[in-house]
Amino acid sequence: CQYLLANDIIEVAMEATGVYWFSLYTMLEDHGIRTCLVTPREVQQVRGRKTDVRDCQWIQQLFSAGLLRESIIPEGLLKELRFLVRERLDYIRTSSVFVNKMQRSLELMNIKLANVIDQIQGASGLKVIRAILGGERDAEALLSLCHASIRRNKGEDVKKALEGNYNPTYLKMLQSSMDMWESFQLQIRKMEEEIEQLLDRINEDTSCIEVTSKSRPTRHH
């Protein structure tokens, strides 16, 4: 930063590389150097520019010609909020892996629960899976744990879907996947609490906007 300022450089362009750009970007901004952060696809290398030196020269030429599209970087608490929201999204995506693993374990036991219940990680599906892991094998008892609409519209199908081979090894795999999924749900809730606290800090000095329109109903986030 000192070298750039000593050479009267007040604007720079840099490529976003994972999380490695963040510290340098912050230092440049703190020294009053306007920084244009661009995504790699904005500065696709052309043939013959395969070294870091040639790559940065190419970025400099594009920047000088005004051909780079700058990424939007939030400031202050909004920057922290962005990281927390993205981290939460990563947790949700990762937890979906263990939903698939639970479904795989059920399929290995020829239990077709996913065919009759929209989402096995929903309220009814979780109740049934927890009961199975707790030792319940009676289809009628497992059906009673489902929502009234499922019992009314799919009762017989659910009982047929629960006729399977309750193999001890596959049950252990199911238990492991369930434990991992629940641990991620706990981390998601903790992250949401952090996000809520940060939103409260951001909105301390802002007026409350009353929303009169109806929100769209959503079953799952």
C-alpha cells in the first residue's frame, strides 16, 4: 500500500480469489486506495497469458480501458451480514447431503417413505424415522405419527411403504445421518440468531416500515 501511494496510485483492480482477496482489499481501502474487485470470469485469460505477471498486466490494461465490471462489496455491518447469510446457506446445502443419506439408508432397507411423504425431513417424516430408530416396527403405529392429511389420503400407501428389511447395519447408517443432520440444524439456528442480532444492530437508527401486503406462503425455507 505504501509503495502504491508513493507512486501516486489511487485506483487498483484485483481479481477475487476465494477468501484470499479480503485482507488485501481491506488494507487497500484503509489506505484510501479505491479498489475495483472483479470476478475471474470478467478477466478471462487469453492465449499466451499464463503467468501471474502477464495476468496482472492484462487486468491493468482492461482496468485502464474501463472494461472491467466492478463487484459490489457491502460496507460495515452489511459486509459481516453477507458472510453470515452465505455461511448459513452453506450449512443448509451441506445438511441436504445427510437428508439424501437418510433416504439412501431407507432405500437399502426397502422402505419407500420418500415415495409417499414429500420430504422425509418434514415433521411427519422425522417423527417416523425417529420412531424407527427407537425400535418401532408396527406400520399402524408409525402411520399414527404422520399428519392427519397423510393418514387420510395416503394411509394405506404409507403402511405398504414401511414394509421393509430393518437391517441393523443400515439402521446405524440411518442413525448417523440423522445425528449429522440434526447437528447442522442446530448450527443453522445458532447462525440465524447471530444474523438476527446483527440485523438489530443495523436497524438501530432506522424507522420501522409497516408492510400491509400479504406475504406469499412458504412451506419450507
